[in-house]
Amino acid sequence: MSRRYPSTIAATVEHEIVITKSRFVTTVVPVSDPDAADQAIAEVRKRFWDARHNCTAMVTGVLGDQARSSDDGEPSGTAGVPMLEVLRRRELTDVVAVVTRYFGGVKLGAGGLVRAYSTSVSEALDRAETVRREALTSVTVDVQHADAGRVDNVLRDWVRHHGATLAETRYGTAATFELWVPAPAIPTLVADLAATSAGTLAPVVGAERIVDVPVSRPASR
């Protein structure tokens, strides 16, 4: 059975809610490592410099094995950790969440803060495009230009049904298609290419790597 990797998000998402007169502005950013997460946090703090709190949670690493959080002045355990738990429940990595709070004059209590910070991150993530990460293997195939359009259509249909992804085609003396394919599906790809080309196409199997595969888009709002 292949290893399952945490997902990430495709792009920055910002979302605001108001709870008992306090404004909670959530910024969720995809990042490549802890340094990039720190930079994203610094940028949010600079933008919302006048806020009372900028609480943070981040998870990084291919396996999601690096994590940090900060309550930034809120009572201990009421902000950063609940935010981090949301990221963990969503099985995300290489992402940082910053919840900026503008205090509205009414204290929420520990339970209220936990719910507010958790809800803020959850609602922001509901609006994010999720990117699945999988260990996929590179397969390239050279096709004569005259056949490139037909093979392109075949491959685009094939990847949709086999959990694969098609990279950008390179054009030189031939059209070079590159696919990223789950290892168990490679024999099927080889057989299907042989069938569609009367055995003239010879795919080349390359290296395996972790590949980002978009899987969902937020509904229109």
C-alpha cells in the first residue's frame, strides 16, 4: 500500500468573521518551509499592525512533521493550539494560518476563544483549493507532430481515470508528453499507449517524486 501524504492549499485565502464585536481576520498561506512561514507571518503582522493579536499556527514538511503555534497574548492554549488542531484535522502541511483579532470590547472566555479561533481557520480553509500530494512516477513519450493532437486527447482522458497528471508538453523534433503516474498504473499506461498507436509509442519510465495534484475548488460565493 502506498504512503499517504498530507495535502496543501493552492493559494492564499483570507476570510473574516465577527464574534461578539471582535473581528477575526484569517489569512492562510501555502509555504515551502518554516522560514517562508515566518516571512508570511511577518507580512500579515505588518499589514495588521494595529490589531491586538496575530495568532499563528503552521505545519511544514512533506510528512507534516514540523509544527508550531503562538497565542500572541491570548490566554495560553486558546488560540494557536486550536488553530493547529484544525490544520491537523484537515491533514494539511506546508501551510501557515494567521488569525488577526481586533478586540471588540467583550471578553469571550477561554471556551469562546477556542471556538472563535478554530472556526476562523475552518471557514477560511473551506474556501481554499486543496492540493493533493502523491508519490508519482515520471513517464515520458515522444510523439510525431502529426499525431500529437490525437495522443494529447487520449492522454488527457487517461490521466482523469487513473489518478495521474499531465505536465506541459515540450515541442522539439517531436512532441514530448510527460505524465506523472501512480506506480501500479504504469503497466496499464504502457498497454494503452501500445493499443492506441499500434505499438509504435515507447514510453520511458523515469524517477518518482512527490507531486502536487489539485483536487477541489471552493464553490462560488
